[in-house]
Amino acid sequence: MTTWTRDELEAIDAAHEIEIAARRRDGTLRPSVTIWLVRLGDDLYVRSVRGPAAAWYRATQALGEGRIHTGGVERDVRFVPADHALADRIDEAYGAKYRYSPSAVGHINSPEARSTTLKLVPRT
């Protein structure tokens, strides 16, 4: 299994936002969207603030692959449903990283948004 390098993790974690694009079945990428991300250890997570109805989230579910770009890192990824046991820790990570916007953190940590938590797994 491919893993993130230490440099990639640090650069991505330091970034405020991430550009994320889902891959279509024909191999092309959909237009990217800007979202928030958090890191827990050596893993990266994203959520849809608008829940499962968000177009970018629905697109990630079709093929489960795409590309991210942030902090000088561009990488193909797989979108894997996150372990539900980590939900509270991911909530805390969002709260700590984006504490300057408590209202937005409340939305990203809502039950609807939590249901869309994806782990970003690097691909070769």
C-alpha cells in the first residue's frame, strides 16, 4: 500500500484548504473544488460540509478515485470511507485547525457532514 511521505503530510497539513477533483469513469478529472482537510497521525481526512448531497462528494463515490492539490503537493488518491470510531477525533481536529470559524466548524462537525468523512489514500 502506498503511503504519504513525511514531507507531503507536513505540507498538506500546513495548508488551510485543499483542491480536490474526482475522477470520472472515462479517466478524466472533474473540476476541482476547495474544501477543508485535517490530519490524524499519518492519515488525511475530508468531509462535505453540505453532507452527501454535495456534488463533489457524490462524484467521489462513483469511482472512488481522484486527485488532490495543496501546499505544493499534487497526488492521485483513493477516497475511502473513514472509520466511524475516529469521528470524535476528526471533529476535534477540525475544531483545532479551524477554531477561528466556530460557526463553520459546527457545520463541518454536524451529523450530516460526519456521514461523509473520507480518508485520502495516496495512489502510485
